[in-house]
Amino acid sequence: MGEDTVITVSGLTKRYGSLLAVDHVDFQVKEGEIFGFLGPNGAGKTTTIRILTGLSNPTSGSAHVLDYDIDSDIAEVKKQIGVVPELSSLYDELSAIDNLLFMAKLYGVPRDQRKERAEQLLKMFRLYERRNDPFATLSRGMRRALTIAAALVHSPRLLFLDEPTVDLDVVAARSLRSLITDLRRQDITIFLTTHYLEEADALCDRIAILVKGRIVKLDTPEAIKSSVGLDLPVEISLAAASQKFVEEVSAKLPNLQVVPVNNKVRILGGRPAEVLEVVLHSAKHAGVEVNAVTTVRPNLEDAFIKITGLEPIMMAVEKGDSR
């Protein structure tokens, strides 16, 4: 991954009357990375994308996309980016290949290159066998894939993906995530919004978490999970339930939560190495056999809750003019 930046945002602000939708946001997106832009509904994600893609003007602040100033050179920006909105803009009555040919014409792809490029994308997205089928007859996952293909028809360096897997079934979503990973291998920088935290965790190199128009956290998924100081729960599987073991562990770890469930005991809080030492000593003293000891690493959902104070259900997909 190159260290050059393809997006540089400084003090970006957007007001709608008394509503401060984007509040002095600063961030950079590196060339070749998948950059996740996450936040609850109304956080300002869509407004930021609209500004970066030339659909809205900022109230103040600045942004450069692919070294172009969005205020003075937005026409050049639009030529070199691909935008995949949540709702497709392709035509139901046109075939898959005709949709791509039409988009190639709109983007100014030379006439003699359009068919080759369209067929290349259809093969890349595993849609070639359906190339002559009307867009409306394709499955939801295929329509989403073709929408992304259409945004790539002019070979952009930067792709904006807004909720790419929303409403897809498990198989289609997995396939689309694989395609997104393949795009990154082709040195395409991807600016991704998603309300699926597990998806962001798996795909993104770095993530910005936006709340009420401000970025409250920006780092790699692993660093975000580590930085919030979440304890690693330790789960002990016993050969048989033992009240004596539970009482002894509770006495030695008075500040931690010890939760027995049948033949398992989950200990919440503390350092795993210190907990393990107590567990083994107490098991020997109580005369019980320990079958397994495991730790459960916190995930991005846990970190999101800790950082924002909001449940992930608040990551609802933005609809209409939600900001």
C-alpha cells in the first residue's frame, strides 16, 4: 500500500440552517487502502460523501481528492472517481452489457474501448453469462455487483461505496465482499460506508467513527479494539460443576465477575494471565479437572458501543435525506 494520500480533509464543516451536520472534520485516506467511514444514522456520513463527490458544497473547511481541490476542480475529481450509491442508478430495461456500455459513454471512455472494458468487468464480476439479460431480471446480489462494475467502467483510482451489501443475502454479501477485496489488490482505493461492523472489521485497513458530525476515533480495526481497554472474558470448561471452585475463584478475584453456567465458568475482567494462575491453583485445591480455558477477544461491535455509547442497531442505513 502506498503512503500517498488520495483524500485530504481539513476542518470540513456543513451546516443546514441550525443543524451542524459535519463538524470540523479532519482525516486522510491513503492510496490503495479500504477506508471505513462508520457511524450511527444521522452522524454525517452521507453528507461528507456528497461533499467529496461534488454533490454538495461545504460551509467551510477544505478537501482535496486525488490532489484536486473540490471547490475549484470538482469536474476533474468526478472524471477520476467512481461512486456507488445505496440505490442503483442503472436502467431496468437495459441488459447488463448495455448498461455498462451506456455508462462508459457517459464517462467518456473511447468508443473503440467500451465493449472490451464492459466484457472485462462482466467477467471480473462473474456476470458474463448474464450479459444479455435485462438488469431487472438479475438477482439482488448481481444487480449490486453490476452497479459497482458500472462505477469502474472508466478505471477510476478511487471508489466510493455506500452500503454495498445492504439487503443482500449471506451468500451474495460474502461474494461481494470478496470482490471488494479483489479491487483493493488492483490498487483501487475504496471509501466504504457500512452499518455492518463485522464487515468493516474484515475489510477495512483503517476506520473512522463519526458521531454527531465529528470523528471520535480513527485507526486500524485492531488498534480501535485494543485502545478502548476492553477486558478479555476468560471461560473455563470443567469436567463437572463445582461450587467450591466457584467460591474459591470469587474469593481470590473479588473485583471480577465470576459467572457459573453448568460446567463452565466465565470470568469477566482482569488480565487473562493473572486469572489463569488463580484458576489453575483453585482447580487443584478444589479437586476439579479443567478441560479447557479460552479467552474471547472483543470485536469491533464491543469497541463501537464503548466509544459511542450506542447500540449497533443505531447503525441503521441512512434513507432519504438523512444526514
